[in-house]
Amino acid sequence: MPEALPQHLQLSWLWKLCGKGNLNSTYCMKVSISLTVGENDTGLCYNSKMKYFEKAELSKSKEISCPEIEDFLFPFREPEILWYKECKSKTWRSSIVFKKDTLVIREVREDDIGNYTCELKYGFFVVRRTTELTVTGMNG
């Protein structure tokens, strides 16, 4: 019987990068990279322990960015990001627009409360980030 995977997997790498500088000098630096991989909650497209949180005020404008994706972007190419609400594709109302890696709600309503997931393809992988949006009343 296969072993169960942990709900979170933390991986780290350490590299030594060397190169040639001016006047044939050599320089080296150590680079450390960490990666956390989490299993999605049952029936969802995200792990609830790994989501982000944002607050918005009713009738105001709110931007939700696709966080921490810089390492998955290709230079000189617009990212192709898909957005979902509660893990489902949606026909967005006209007051919700998309700018690069950001979903913009021009006028926040109560039914905007929920989980917004951005999805970016990176090679053979899919990178997802989920942000839970809560909405407060005017000045509240």
C-alpha cells in the first residue's frame, strides 16, 4: 500500500553559482530556493491553509493580485492568468476587469465575498494562488 503524502511538502535547494566578472575575476554566490507544495482540500482547487486574505469595502474599488508568481513569469511576455471564484469559471460582470496579474472589482458588492483563485500555466505545471475576500460595510 503506498504511503500517504503529507498535506504540506517543504523542499529546499542550495546552489553555488559562479561566473566571470571584469578583468577575468571570478565571483561566486550561494543561492537558496524554497518551495512549499500543498495538497488541495477535498473538492476544492486550493489548500485552505495556504491561501491569502484581503478585505474590501462595499461600493469601493478593490484589486486582488495573483500573489507570489514572479518566479513563474516569462520575460517580455504577458502572463496568461485564468481567474475562478469558488473554484469555478465564471462569467464576470462588466465592472470586474483584469489587468496583467490583477483582478479589479470597480464597485464591490456583497456577493463579491468569497475565494478567488488565479491560475497560471508554467511549463508542464499549473501554479494556483487563492485569496479569500471579505467585504465590510461603509467605513466598517
